[in-house]
Amino acid sequence: MIEITNFDGTRVEKVLTEEEQGMMIEEVWENANPTSSFAAQTLPVDVSDATLVMIDFAFATTDRSTRYVHTGIVGAFNIFYFPTSLMGNGLVGMACRGLTPRIGNRNIEFRDGLLKGANQTTPTTNNTYCIPMRIYKCKL
Amino acid sequence: MDERKYALNLGEDGRILSATYEEYAAEGMPIVESLPAGETAEENDISNYRYVDGKYVYDPIPQPEPEEPVDRLGQLEADVMYLSMMTGVDIPTSEV
């Protein structure tokens, strides 16, 4: 419900239609203990009425001031990569929350956290990286 | 003012996977007044606990052994020497 002031100064209250409301963003989950490891798991979060999901990741349990907000599509497998640093030799370290976690209508599947140093060929499991902090659903 | 309560996301064996606040709880998630904590970093990591019969059980996840650092230059030189032996081609390498 919003209040609209007409040109003649009169005021009316109006219930906006969905189209008039525009994009709606609602927080649907918050990590209550972000200093803890976050292993692979399925979060029961109802995003069935949403088109997009935004997940606010912290770089690590020990570095929660570095953030990366990733947008995913409901009903699809999404890729969440988090570049860590650009080394002097041009190689990039990388942390990610696994590969292709799926955002379903009523749950979000997260894989284990992975960390690959700039000089490593394969990533290693490390659940202290890429920590989900908040999840928002977006209705367009 | 009431303290916020927490909702636990549990694994099959009661392992605490994550915690959120009560207002975000899904059906079936246990609601608790407080989260487990201790004196060390491991004791403050809730994933090191299981929630069984309404109580927290400290059951830390074994930490993997740190990997030995890889001597990549040494490996590359070994690969080059092997190639040199197999092909009969003299490939110069760095001298130690």
C-alpha cells in the first residue's frame, strides 16, 4: 500500500499491482554463525515464487569483510567462482563453492568449498572458504 | 529484549551443517536458544558438533594433513631428463 499525492493536492492510497511494484528483493536466509565451516549441504529455502536468487558470500571464515554477491537462476545449476587474487606472475588463485550447485524451488544445494592456489594444478576441499552469509530472492 | 533463537540445518547423523535465525527456519529444523561454543577455534566451530536428543555433542571433524609442498621445478627437470633418455635427444637442463 502506498500513498499517492495527486496534482490537485489530494491524497489517495493505492495498492500496487505486481507489475507496478517492480523488482522485489526479500532476504530469506542468514548465516547465524559465519565463523564456522560450511560443508556441502542442502538449505531448505523456499524460492519457488522467485526468478533470481542472490547469495552474499564471504571470502572466508577469517575474512568476512571481503564479499562477493552472486546471482543465480532458480531452477538451474549455477556456477559460483570467487577469484582470490591475481598473483604477480599472472596466475590467479581461486576459491569456489563447488561446481554447479542447484537452486531448486524449495532448496539450494551447496557443494564443498574448494581452494586452489595460483601454483596448484588441482583445487583442494576447504569449507572455510566461500561462506554463504545471506540469501535473497528476487521477484521481477 | 528477547534473544534471537536459532534454527539448525542438520546432516543425517545429527551433524550441524549450518545455523540460521528462527525467522528463516524451515519445517522440521530444530529451534535452539544458543549455539555451541568453547574456548578454542575448533570448539567455536559449530560444524564440529552433532545435535542429538536436544543436546550438543562435541565430535570434531578430522582435519586433513597438510600437503607436502610440490617441487615443480624438480618435477619438470625430471620429466625433461626422462624425455631425453627415451628419445635420445640431448635436452639441456639447469645445473644445480
